[in-house]
Amino acid sequence: MGAEYALFKNPNPNKEEDNPTLHARVVGGIVIDTEHIIDELREASSFSSGDIRGLLQSLADSLVFHLKQGDEVDLEGIGHFSVSLSCSKKVTSPKEIRADDIHFKSVNFRCSKKISQRLKGMELKRRANASIDPSYDPETRLANIRKYLETHDSIMSSQCMSINACSRYTALKDIETLIQAGVLKKIGRRKTAIYILSE
């Protein structure tokens, strides 16, 4: 089938330029969850769903254990994992830093060269009737998200970006509006956060 893309205008600090350059972005994709992956692996192997679920959990536990030790984890054919840190205050001298000032920030992931090579030949096609940099008004964007949630229990910012062909900033702004309205609540952090329907 291949992936669909649409064209978007690049941010242009020079407002006098009449013809801004464009960039392509994948649109219309969905988030494949763990259950979907487990079903695919079960059908492609002799392992049961329980075996695969247990293995994935063990892999996650092992990854967390080694990252907590300050190790870097390189999974052949998948990618390289490492931890980044942040300092809670701005300092100019090591003497100004206390142990409590340093915190976990995020997990860095660098995709393996094998996966990148396999994706270079991916089939791409332009989405039919996609205008350049389509811009929906806030009400339409929120309506599109609500429509998606009629058949799904959760959504991610990347899905909002795809549904409304918008930037992550705009997607997160729309999600925050729905959180304030009591429609959604957040689980997780940063780009991996999942937003589920409030009860």
C-alpha cells in the first residue's frame, strides 16, 4: 500500500518572501499498539501471545535496568538507547551543583542502520486532494479529534498531527484544550504520552 504524504510550508522568518519552500510529511498513519504487534508476531511464529507479551516485558525490564546503571543498550537491528540528564538550575561552576539538582531527562534512541536501509525503498504516494499546508480552524481540529475518539479509547499527539495535518505544537495545544474540557487525561510524558478518554 505504501505511505501517504502531504506538502507543508517551511517556517519563514522573512515574511516578504512570496514563495516559501516546502517539505513533505507522512500523513494518515495510525499508531500500532502492543496488542497489534503481539498478534502479528504470534501469527508469524510458533510463540503464543503470552510468550511474546512476557518476552516484551522482560526486554523492557532489562532495558530499564541497564539504563539505570548508566549503560547504553545497543539492540542489533533495532537501535541504540541511552539516557540524557538535566540540571534543575543554571550554573556556571561545578561547585554550584548538588546531587539533587541533576535529574533524568529522557531516553535517547538512535535507529539502527539496518532499519534505515530497509526503509529507504519505502513506497510513497501523495495524498489525493491534499492541498499545500492545509490549515483547519480550532473548532474543526477539535471536531476531527472527537470523531477519532468515537472509535478509539486513546490518542497520541502524532495521531492528532496526522488527523489535522498540523504541527506538534498545534496538536498539543488542541489536546490541552480537551484536557481542560475534561474530555481527555494524560498518561506518560513528552512525545510518548497517551491521552485517554476521561471517565
